[in-house]
Amino acid sequence: MAATNEVREGFATNEQWNTAIAEVVDTDVKTEVKPRCRRSHQRYAADGEIKVTGQIDGKPVKQAWDLRQVSLEGISARSSQEIPAEARLEFEVCINGHVLRVRGKIKHCTQTIGGYKVGIKLLFDE
């Protein structure tokens, strides 16, 4: 997959997401994050911005969050405001120069220094 900052048309497939994650692992293996508990997939440190769109409580949302970690099934990000669990949103995520559009569901939102830590489960089948 050639690096490009162009946004793909439509939403990324699970295969396209996995390819982007594989490139993160291949280019910077030292970024592996040791899990604090048992997880299905390893997490990898990632820096960048996530563009977030959708609706929360019937109100339109258009925000930018800080990308923190990625895995085969999810994203960890930092938001400046609290996001309700189970909210379904759309994301534009830049990984190694590839901008992938994905859908996701908020699994948790925890207040931390500088904002809120947000865990997102990616939804490829919707």
C-alpha cells in the first residue's frame, strides 16, 4: 500500500485496516505496548490525529482527537470532552500516511490528565 494522505472513498475493510497495522509493526517494532490485562490483540503506539464525526444524543459531532494506540480491532484516543459509552461514530485515522475511514463504538471513556482516554471498538461489518 503506497503512502498517501488522501482519504479513501467509503469505509476501510478489516483487511485494509490490518494491512495498515502491519505497516506500523514493520516500520517501528519498538512501539509495542505491553498490555496491563489479557487482550485479544496487541496494541501499538501511534501518534496522530483522528477526525471524528457523527451524532451524540441527537447532536452533530465534529471533533479532532489525539491518536494514542492502535490494534487489529480498536483504537485508543484522547478527547477533550467526555463521550458516552456505546456511542457509534465515524473516524478518519491517519496511520503511516494512509487515511482510513472507519466506524466504531465507544467502549469506555475515562477522565485522565489533559482530557479523556477513549477506547474505540472498530465495526467493520456495518
